[in-house]
Amino acid sequence: MTNMNYSYPVQQGGFSGQIGNNKPPGQWGGNGMTAVPYLTPQQQAMVIPPQQQPQQHVIPPQVSSGAVMTPSGTVIQTQSTEQSFVENILRLNLGKVGTFYMTYENNSEWNAKIFRGVLEAAGRDHIIISDPATGQRTLLLMVNLDYATFNEPLVYTGIPGAPTR
């Protein structure tokens, strides 16, 4: 049987004896930096496994983009037709050449700039145009768009409130 040490170790920068006033009575040991209790041969470490709780997997309802969900989890479907937003009008006219007038506030180099190119893509917050001569693509932020002009008729059908001809 090994020799069991139940004495108080000498702490770094300290002296042997009681380790601290905030320790409960008993045998204490440590690595010189922190105090840990020694287990006496009579003490038994007992590990109790945590109770297994059945896990409930709640699957949220699928919500389409733009739909509204109430606090109770009910999904309110919105109209499925396109609304008359600039991005939707631009999407209906991909491939057409347009001139885009942009304003950049607090810019001392160029406050306003004009871009001309083929409309490649349009999203909620951006427009992508390309220069047919060089193939260079430019990403424009919708927040800077003042207006756009096209030299040909625009497609504007299938949007609620759109004028019919």
C-alpha cells in the first residue's frame, strides 16, 4: 500500500499550516498554486449520471419570403404576385441597355455619377450592369440609385397596379 499524504502542502510564497481561512475543515493538498481537498480512504467519490430527459424536436413551420408569422406561430400568407418595386421592374427588363443615375452623399471626389450598361441582374439592394465593349461588370447599390432611363419600351406586365395598354 502506498504512503498517503494528508498534510498541508507549502504554498508558493507562503508557509506550511492552514491554507486559508475560507476552506472547510479537512485535509487539503494542491499543486502549489491552488488548494484541492484530498480524499481520505473513508471518503468515496460518487458520480450520479444526469437524468435523461426526452428531447422534443419542434419543427417550425415553413415560411415563404415576405410572409408574416404571428407570435402564436400562425403563418399569414401574403399575395404571391409581384409588387411594383423598382427591383421587380428591373428584373422584367434584364438584357436591356440602361442609364443609371447615382448619387453618393458626402463624397468630395464625385457626388453624382452616371453609369450606362446592359442590365445583368437586379436584387433588393443592388443592380449589376455590364459594359458590352469591355465585358466589365459593375455592381451598383440600390440605395444610391436616383433613377434609370432606357431607350426602348420597358416590360411592365404582371405587376399589380401596372397600367394595361
